[in-house]
Amino acid sequence: MKAALLYGKGDLRVVEIDTPEIGSNDVLVKIKVCAVCPTDVRKYRTGNHSVHSYPTNLGHEWTGDVVKVGDNVENFKKGMRIVGAGFDGYAEYAKLEQGYLNSGMVLELPDNVSYEEGTFVEPLADCLHAVKDRAKVKAGDTVAIIGAGQMGLQLLMVAKSIGAKVIVGELVEERVEYAEKFGADHVINSSKENLEAAVKKLMKDWGPDSVIVSIGNPIAVEQGLKIVRIGGRVVIFGGAPEGSMVRIDPNIIHYKEVVLTGSSWVGAMDINIQLYQEALDLIASKRVPVAKFVTHRFALDEIHKAFQVQENKEGLKVMIITS
């Protein structure tokens, strides 16, 4: 079968490898679609960010059809459409072993959820964790999101689904327009106006209840600390380049009693796997219309082009169509 494997920093190859053989506790899946995560591009460029060995398959936002089922597997049947789990998505086939099958991350896709929509389950679950568990957003809150890339827009839509008001700050004109299109209450083009001053004017010097920093930029974290209200929360959601440093004024933390925290996956310690099902429910109900995020599609052989589009911040979500 064909697979795109990372052999080292900057060394991504489309190669022919053996189709996986399954055991009695496994299933074989014909992959249909794998979305390109910005983290995949970061790993490709830097060779780090949890890359433990080579060659490795970076694709982890994928969907497909179950084509073979081990004798001991009970809850998965041949022909079932599923959202997958694990780093196997940039390939024609993937083997799911018992640990993944029982993890709560492998879910059957409802009939009204397409393969492309299903690839959003994992990233949307991450956004649910950031908004609900880390920023602790509730109905009636005001949330500021810095950065309106694909993940920032998902954060926006999750916050709106809870009943919060959302302010978005973004530098790129195209993404300013996306934030307006996807329902932000206020969008600040921070290439044209000062984010801190604009938020203070909107909030009458009070500040949002929480700020989620969706981009890996230390300056954005500093901005978040400046604009959040007294007793508010600032969540670092976007991964930053290796070696990045943030300058923190301790008096902001001290006098405003601000909580500065991070958000990784669906939990770095208290892992909330139930968010996968919650994300799928939001997608199926169309409360978060993720299909509108898809702007580019490529074949597996074109993965380098797909990564380049993602790296250049062209459009929003990039899909690799394997069949």
C-alpha cells in the first residue's frame, strides 16, 4: 500500500509498504480522508514535538471504512464508517489494535456525517477541552480568542455553542473575514488597530472573562494577560516554536489574580475522552458546521503541496483524500 512517512526533519516521503496484517483483536480500516493538522507541519519542519522514532506516520485526523475484523472483536463490523485514532492516517490502510478500539476515540460516523466532517472530531474535542475545561466558559461569558486560523475558528464556534459572546483578534485580512463569517460578535483587525485598546473600548475597561491564545506567539500571550479581566483566565492553546519565551509582568498575575494555564489535546493529565463523542454530536447536529472549513483537497501523492498550503496559511482546512 501507499503511505506518506516522515524519515527525519524535512524528509517526508510517499512510499510503498506492506498492508498491515491484523490479529484476532484488531481491525483493518481503508482510510478515506485524513486532514492536515498544523502540528504535522511543525513536526515535519522541526523533527521534534513528540516524534520519538522514524519513519513515522503523522496523520491522526482520519476517517475510513472497516474492511477486516478480528475474530475477538465485537463492537466493530465490516463496512462500518468510523473516525480513527492513532498516527496512521497518511496511508491507504490502517490497523487499529485493541487498545485504540477500546479507547473511546474510535467512533462510528452517523449517516449524516461525511468522511471529511468526521476528521474534525479530534481537533474539535481539543477545542471543547480548551473552552470548557481550561477556560471554564459558561453561557453569558465574554471570551477573547487571539488568532482566527482553523483552530481559532473552531474555538469560536464551541464558545458560541455554549452561549458566550466572542471577541476575535486577528492580523490576516482573510482570517478577519472568516471570523466575521463564522459568527464572532466582534472582530478586531490587529494589523490596523491596537488589540488591547480595542478590547478595553469594547468592554468599557473591564475585560473578557477568559482569553484563549490560539497561535504560538509569545506576544499574543502577553496581550492576553493585559486584556483579561480581574480574576479571569488566559489559556495557551497554540503550540509555540521551540525556545520561545514569554515576558510576564508578575503584577498582572498578582493584582488581577489572573490564572494562566495551558490546554493540550483533551487533557494532559485528566484526560476527558468523552469529548470525542461530544464533538461528534456537535458535528452531527450541525451546531458546528465544520464542512465549511474545508478549503483544499489533495491526493496522498500531493502531500508536500498540502503541507505547503497549510504552512502558508492559505484557506483553512486541508484534506488528503486517499480513496
